[in-house]
Amino acid sequence: MPIKKIVDPRKRRHRSIRKRISGTTERPRLVVFRSARHIYCQVIDDTVNVVLASASDLVGKKDGKPGTVIEGDKSSRAKAIGKVVAERCLEKGIKQVVFDRAGYLYHGRVSKVAEGAREGGLDF
């Protein structure tokens, strides 16, 4: 009798979301990954499979040295990362994105990233 694989519920939800969401050249996909301590964002053009911009709370905005961490609690860092990724997108001429929550609930740090990106000038 074959053993049934148990799929992580978040990965199952992410697969379901990705069936409907895809990034184009005009409107790339803003993906959020949330670990226990940090948060990462990438802006991806799925037509050519290229990462156009990225940001995480591990690299500080001002000095850019690896290992420096943005100060504050996790929610405030998530909002700051949203603003940083919006800034980097606007430098490259990207104004509209599709938000991909990657199977996470739109709550807490994931919603703070979206809030920060909107404040930074991106349209969803």
C-alpha cells in the first residue's frame, strides 16, 4: 500500500493561489516569505522568470552592510521592508504589482508589508 505524502497546508494554499496569480512585465508579482524571525520580499516577472527587486529585514536600508538588521518589532520591520521594496520598484519604473501572500493569511506581518508597499507608492 503506498504511503500518502502529507503536504504542508501553507504550501497547498500557495499552489492554489499561484494557479490564479502570475506576474507579467507590466505588472510583476510581489511575493512575501515570512519566517519565524525575518521577512523577505521579491518582485518577480514570471514571463521571463527574473527577480526584479528584493528586500529583507536582514540588510539595513542606509548602510547596506550584510548582517545589519532594521530596528523595531517584527511588524514595524515588515512595514519598513514594504517601503524599501516599493522604493526599489519605483527606481526601476514599476508602479503596479500583483500581491502574492504565498499561502499566508493576510494578517499581521503580511498585511504590514502590503501597507508599507502602498505607502511607498506601489499600486495593487
